[in-house]
Amino acid sequence: MKNTHIKTELPGPRARALIARDNAVVSPSYARDYPFVMSHGRGAEVWDVDGNRFLDFAAGIAVCGTGHSHPAVVQAVKDAAEHFLHISSDFWHEGQIRLAERINEIAPMQGPVMSFLAQSGTESVEAALKLARHVTGRPRFIGFLGGFHGRTMGSLAFTSSKYTQQKGFFPTMPGVTHVPYPNEFRPLYAGSDQGRAALDYIEEVVFASNVPPAEVAAVLVEPIQGEGGYLVPPDGFLQGLRALCDRHGILLIFDEVQSGVGRTGKMFACEHWGVVPDIMTLAKGLGSGLPIGAAVAKKAIMERWPRGAHGNTFGGNPLCCAAALATIDLIEGGYRENAARIGDYFMRRLRLLADKYPVIGEVRGKGLMIGMELVTDKASKTPARALCETLLNRAFQNGLLLLSCGASTLRFMPPLMIGESDVDEAVTLVELSLRQALAAGAAPKN
Ligand code: PLP
């Protein structure tokens, strides 16, 4: 099949020239998988600087939930920019107040919440950790292996989805104890209920032998593990975590940076299990691409840190707040339901592929947060890393932007406004790319 949207070799001449300039002056630390150089985007389509058109099922790492440059978001940002670009969090403005009010309306917690506004996921996590320490007076935390929470020294202390994120940066913030996240596809704990086993491990091993629970400020967890492999926890796990925290006076922090704001077909992923956190972190999809994050906490918790305890310069930036308000309206106005409906359709189509190809070990997810794990064979479940890498590159050559996660999982996190025809195009390109990768001998080897 010839993809008529790709008009040049990839990367094309303009992309090559820009990448050469970038190589000279931009930090090489960014993890870039293939040479896509953006020109512009609309909805779920993006064009590179050589005029090639791609279907974007990465959405800027689950950020552009409303699609690229949604007119309502662009208009809201333009309107805000006409008034002022910045005032700093030392002062008040209505956009910030309206956004905090709106978050209070949609937050899963019962009762009022307050928000600390930031610019990114990692900064939201830092705020949540500082708040938890401040109000509990406790020094320790529990985190999960495979988790990703950011790359600053506090959030990095929890991040453990890839070795390269840690190597060379120790010591990070002390006091974090990691426990395995329940993984039903590749069980780490003995027994059939991986969720129960994970909870028992915390209670009966970690708390009994090493970490006094009375010293633990909070448990930080992704309700669906993102960078670690798009792992959906078994039913009962988050409920059990809530009960465990309540037993010991520990705060429960849900990191909804990737899974929040409609991505999973609910406003927040934790709503799939009806479990309510004490503190929740947001970023990514909240601003449709404008850099905004939030640490959201029950009012009874956040009202306890005093003036000056935490702050920033750019928090509550008026353009970001305007983008977030427009985004929430769009998500509530139909994109959340669309994510649930199209996500089901997409998952069904990918599962049909999994029936055909022994290298697709599992398709899992909720809404439009879907992972497809590649394995050498279904019996051994050995991660097929090389195949995953080749498939990503083939997909790019074929006009589809994807990213990976975990050891060998392709993740699909398209804009939430896509339709069935976008899914059909993506699945066709995934299958084509998979066949090419297998034919090229990228082998289902490890
Ligand atoms: N938390 C989760 C669950 C994430 O997926 C990420 C980023 O991928 C972060 C935090 C960090 O966000 P940022 O890259 O905006 O700092």
C-alpha cells in the first residue's frame, strides 16, 4: 500500500536541515525515537516541514486531547493574550480563580477542593509531595516500580519506569520505598489476585519489616500506570490502597497527569473504580498543549499550608488558565464520551489484530489510553523490544505517529475527538508496519 500522504523520503530535506541545527544547540538528553519535525496540526492530523501529513496517535504525549489547535482553545488563548500575558502568582486574576472553581466542580473528591497551579506534571507532583509532608509532618513515601512521575529530584525519586531516567542522578529525595505495581499480564507476586498481593506486600512485608507506617506521609500511585506500560490495575486494588491509607493515616495521591481530563473515557481514571484520592495531580491534557499542571487537594488538607509555604512565578498563567477552561468545557461537552466509545471500538479492532499475530501479547487500556504489548511469543511473553522499536519507525514512515512505553508496548493516546475512520486508518497502518517490521527480520527476538 502506498501512503499518498507521504510525499518525500523521511526525514525530508527541510527536516534533515533542522535536525542538524538542533543537534548543535539543543540538549541531546531528549529521548527522540524518529525524525518528525512539526510544521502544523489540525485535529488528529499533523504535517511536517516537508509537507508530509501524518495521523497523530501520540498527541504530544497525551496532551492534545482536544486535537491540535482546537478553534475554541485558540480563541480563548487569543482573548486572554489581548488582556495580559502574565502577572505572577503574587497577585490575583479571575482566570485563575475560575479555573480553580471549575476544577472544584469536576474533581472526584467529595466536598470542596483547592488547587495549586503549576506548569508541568513534575511540578504538580512536587507540590503534592511537599503538601503531604507539610500537613502530615511525616517524612516517608511509598511509590511503585514502573511508575513515572517526572524528572525533578522529588518526583524522580519515585520514577522507575526506565533505568536511564535514574542513572547518574542519585541521590534524589530520600525516603521513598518502591513496591511492585500489580501486573496481571506478567505477574510478579505469587497467587492469582495481583492487586490483593500488592497490598499484602505493603502491609505484611514493607510495613512489618522496614517502613513504620506512622512515618509515611503518602502513597503516590498512577491509577493506570502510564510510562510503565499502560497497566490497568485489577479491580479492588485502588479500593484496597484507599483502605490501607485510611488505616494508617496516610494520604493517597493519585497521579492523573497522563490518565486525567477525559483520556480514559471518564474525567479522571480513578472514577472507573469509584476511589477518591486525598490529593490528585494533573497536567498534560489539562491545557490542550499550553503548559499547565495542578496539585488538587481536599480543602481540609490544602488549607493547612500557610502563606509562603509553596509558590511559583508562572502558576496560574492567564493564557494557560484560559486554555484549561476551554479544554474542560470541550471534554465535558462530548470528548469524554467520545473517548469511551471510540476507545471501545479501537480496542476491539486491536484485539482482532492480536488474534492474528502471535507477537501481540496483550491489548489493554481504558478509553483512549490503550497499550499493545509486543512479545517474542505468547507463551514466554518475553518483551519484543527490537520489534517494538522497528514498528514505531515503520509506522512513522507509513504516516502514523506513535510512542512506546514499558519494555515493548506501543501506546495509543490520540486526541479524544477522533472518529472511527481515524481508528480504521491507524489500525491499517499499524498492521502494515507490523508486517514490514516482521518481514525486515526485526524479529520477535528480545
Ligand atoms: N506523572 C505522570 C503520570 C506522567 O505520565 C508524567 C509525564 O509523562 C509526569 C508525571 C511528568 O510530567 P511532565 O513531563 O509534564 O513533567
